[in-house]
Amino acid sequence: MAYATINPYTAETLKTFPEATDAEVHKALDDAHAAFVQWREVSFAERAKIMASAASILRRDIDKYARLATLEMGKLFTEAKLEVELSADIFDYYAQHAEALLKPEDLPVAKSAEGKAKLVHQPQGIVFAVEPWNFPFYQVARIIAPQLSAGNTVLLKHAGNVPQCAAISEELMLEAGLPKGAFQNIFAARHHTAVILEDPRVCGVALTGSETAGSIVAGIAGKALKKATLELGGADAFVVLEDADVEKAAKWAAFGRHWNAGQVCVSSKRLIVVDAVYDRFLEVYKAEVAKLKAGDPMDPATTLAPLSSQKAADDLAKQVEDAKAEGAQVEVIGAAVPEKGAFFQPLLMTGLHSDNKARHWEFFGPVTQLYRVKDEAEAIRVANDSPFGLGGSVFTKDEARGSKVAEQINTGMVFVNHPTMVKADLPFGGVNRSGFGRELIGLGIKEFVNHKLIDVVDIDAPF
């Protein structure tokens, strides 16, 4: 695969990078293991200093990092700065909490006189991280902050269109004081995935990406008897009940569908609105989308970014045509977008009946799927009519009702009266074809550690 910086706004190719050679990959593995042997013995306090330093550097140089994300994948500069700040928050979280999260746990035993049992949580080696382009710093931070804090080392294979974000992430950790080799970016070729996962010093892989990539990488990991965590696609339901604050819900829906140009696994892709408020909701939603302004992502006045590449825009257009062939009705909404650059016109899609295969597709861009339902029960049914299971939202003025409905939506995350909430101290992950495993908080830091039982037993032998 090619690694290149191509500005999605100008279509200009700015810099290219060669793929790593086999020798470079083997050296990276050697260096990562050598670093692990030392790093696993470093105290939590010392690791915490490095995580806190990384957070401080990100905040100090926030504009530098944000500009790079905007340059490589087209993210609004204002949103890129928020991403860098979130990444810093994640490093701070583990600096403050890693030791407590991995504290040995005493276990009650049936007969206390027969043993003193405890669980200890120990690092296992090299974690292979395969990360996507849509959040080029946050995705990296949410795997390396917990895994480095746990005592593992990490090799990163980032997306091909954000090579400079990948490289500067390694530079960040070295500047923060991380030993050389403990976190490395490698411009790996496709065949290197098997090379890395078949190495006995690698304990597993954490992948965020497409279903196709997840299936391939998890298959390689399984054959190598390595653990995998997968965060894959999503088609999150955004349920609006009849007692919701309609104006508030519609405004959040417009944001939830269009932030990061709709290129978010947990964006509000399927709007499911109860009949009693459907017309008013749609009126406000269209008005909110009409306010979006497409343009230079570095301009603070721009509120709709280009897609990450022209290929992404072309692929999405083809997918929309395929949905129309299945019977979907598509309506242009919002102001016209520039012809130059990888922009995509916001669209509203209806007619996603039970025979339309497109109702089960993920549209990774500003395409809104809209469903009109008669009541709460049908809303829940439609919400669960998806192969995915990442996130979702429920809008209602009755918070207890919202929580009850949320419990019936089969996903890893549901938010009441908000489209999504990505924070350093909230877990992230899904079920079904959205993957398995969790990232962040205590769940994330324990994914690639050995939960070892130590039981001290002092009783007489039976004979």
C-alpha cells in the first residue's frame, strides 16, 4: 500500500513515503522486544511521568498537531484541535489511574485457612496497533496510552493517507521520554501484518477500521493464536420519541451526522423518528443542515469538511447509487458544496424498507438515513435492525424512559439526549459486526495483560 500526504481540499500530493522493508520490520520487532524487557520493569510512577509529559506536549503544540491532521485527512482545524486535546486527556487519565487500575486484587477463597489468592495484572509483550485515518491522533492515543502504561510496547501501522501524523506520534513519545523502541511507527506493507502477528514476541493486535480489514487481521491473529480487539463500522441509531425536545434533537442530529464530515464510526447515521414529531423534526433538521458551510477546513467559518480523499467521495457516491437501485429515495439537502476538493453534498435517504439491502449499509460521509416509525416499540425494532452494534442515541424528556429504551438497543454504547460522548474516562467499543473488545478506562488497559492467579496454599498433603 502507498503512504502519501494528499491534501483533500486541494488534491495536491505533498509528500510520499516508501513502505518498510522486511529487514526494517524485523528490526522494529527486535527493538520493541528489547524495549519491553526493560519497560516492563519501570515503575508506574515513572511511566506516569512520560504519559503526563506527552499530554503537556500535545497541549503546548496543539496547533502544530491539529494542522497536520487537517492537511492529511481534511478535518476542520477547529475539530482537529479538539481531537488533540482529547488525546492529551487520555494520556493524563492513564498517568493518574493506571497503577490503581492494575493493582493486585485479593480473592476470597472458600476456606481462607487453605490459601491466600490474588490476581496480578502483568504486561505480555508487543501490541500491534492498526489504526484508521479519521482520528489520526485520538485513535493512536487510546491504544498506546493504556498499553504503554501497562508495561507493553507498541508497533503502529497507521492508515496510508496520514503518514506524517503517524510519524509525529512516534516523535511525540520520544520527546516525552519514552525509551527508544517502546513505541514505533512502521510504514508496513500488507504482507507485514502476518509477519508481525506470527512473531512470538507479539501478544496481540488492536484494530480500528473496516469490517473487511477486521476480518482479515483477526483471521491472521486467530491462526497465530493471538488476541485481537476490533472496533469496526457502525450505523448508529438516533431515536427521537414523541416526548422529545424536537428542536434540540434535530440540532444534535445535524451535528451528530455531519461532524468530521460524517466520517465517524459513531456518528448518527440512522435517524429514527416517531410519527407524532416527524414532520417538525425533519423541518428543523433540514434547516440546520442548510446552515453548514463547506470550504477551506483551516477557515474557522467552515463547518463542513471535505472527505478524506477523492476516492472516499467517489466510493460514497457509488454506494448511494447502489442504494437507489435498491429502491431508496435520495434528496439533496443543505447548501451546494465546492466542486474542487473531496467534498460530498449532504443527502437525505428514505425508502429504506425491509426489502432494501441499503438499510444495513454504513454510509461513511454526510448521507442521512431517515426512518418514520409509529411508536417507541417500532423505533426499538428499527434501531436493532442492523448488523452493527456500536453506539446509539435516544431523545426524550423522560430520562428514566430514555434509559429503559437504551437498555433495549443492542449496542456497546447508548447516549440519552446526546448523539455521542467520546471522553477519556468512558469506555469505547461495540458488539455484532462492530467488533469486540473495549478501549479506554480499566477495560482498555486490561485487554492485553496477563491476569495471573497467585495462590499461596499451606495445608497438609492428603497422603
